[in-house]
Amino acid sequence: MRWADLDSLNHVNNVVYVDYAAESRAILIEDGIVGADERVQRMSVDFLRPLLLSSQSVRVTSTRDGDELVQEITNGVADTVYARVTTAFGAPVDVKRGRATFDPYPLRVRHSDVDATGVASLTKAFEFFQEARIVLFSSIRRDGAGASRFVVGHVEVTFGEPISWRREAYPVTSWISRIGDSSIHIEAEIAEGGQVYAHAHSVLVGFDMATQSSRKLEDHEKALLGEFIPG
């Protein structure tokens, strides 16, 4: 764990969990448990509790069952699991296009985002969607419905064609698909024409900063966010 892994709340940033899993997966490839040419079809992360800065090493415990790899992230001492990363290997699947309710966010891929093959890593894909999600909330930040009132509980990304560097920005479209008693569901896709490069489904949970616990959504939040569900 590094100091740069932390966010503004002094918690390990959500995207960093994916990086921890990728680091462990590289060892699994070296050990022959995961094939170097196996393609990731889908990856999901369940964020179970915040992980704080510690001098203890982060431990990743991996279990493979067929085409699915489950990686649990702990602080190396206790048995407490802070995040669970599930990776499904296989051929790309067709992702049905959604109906965006926000203007596309122009995602510019940097040279530093891609590897030696010129393709953005899985961690970077999660980072792209996190960036778009923050921009989404900044566009509806009124009446106390800002991103600071929520934490990310779950993110699942389905991968299509590789995302490579190019001069032109990739359009990222987003929409709210469901509002529950204490959570909202957000869909987002990096897509162009009939090509979907990646699709993300995120679940954000209402969060009380004072008590550091989940909370129910208030009626005015539901009403405001409900305006952005496609009709």
C-alpha cells in the first residue's frame, strides 16, 4: 500500500483495488494459474468496507473456478475482507446500447494509460468510468444530491473491443437506471456508432459522513435523480 493509493477521505481509492487485483493476477500468470492470453470478458468489484493507510502489506487471496477468478483483498493481518474482485474470462459479449440522459463525456486516453501493446489496462477502464461518474454528479449537484453523499458499493464492467490511444476523445454516455430506498444504479458506456468498447454498471449507496454509515435516500434526492431515468 502506498500513500498515493488514498482518496480525499483517506480511504484506498476504489480504482486501486482493481490495481491490487491486477498485481496479484500477474503473479498468477507467472505461476500458470491464469493464461497470459486469456481475455477478460467481465470484471466486478464489491466494495465492502473502507481500507485505511497502514504499514501492513495488502494481501490478495485468489480462488479460481473454471472461467471465474475471485480475489479477496485484506489488510494482511485480520481476516476482514475490504473488497472482492470477480473476473470472468472468455470471448467478448455483445452489449446492448442504452439510452443516455446526459451529454456524452469526452474521454481522452493518454499515452500513459496504455501498455506496450497500445491498449488501455483493465484498471484504466475502471478509472475512465469513475471519472465519468464524477462528472455526471457534478452536472446534477444541487439540492444536496452531490457525490459526497454516496459511496460506491459495486461496479461491474463488461469489455468489448480494446480501448487504444488516439487523438480523438471517446464519448462516454451515462444514465440512471434505477433508484432504490438507499441506492442508485448508474449505467455508462464507452461507445461509438455501433461499437461498444466497455459498459459499466455501478451501484452507489447513500452515505452519512457524520456517522460513517449507510443511509436511506431522502425524498427530494429520489425526485431529483428520478428526472434522469430514461423515459
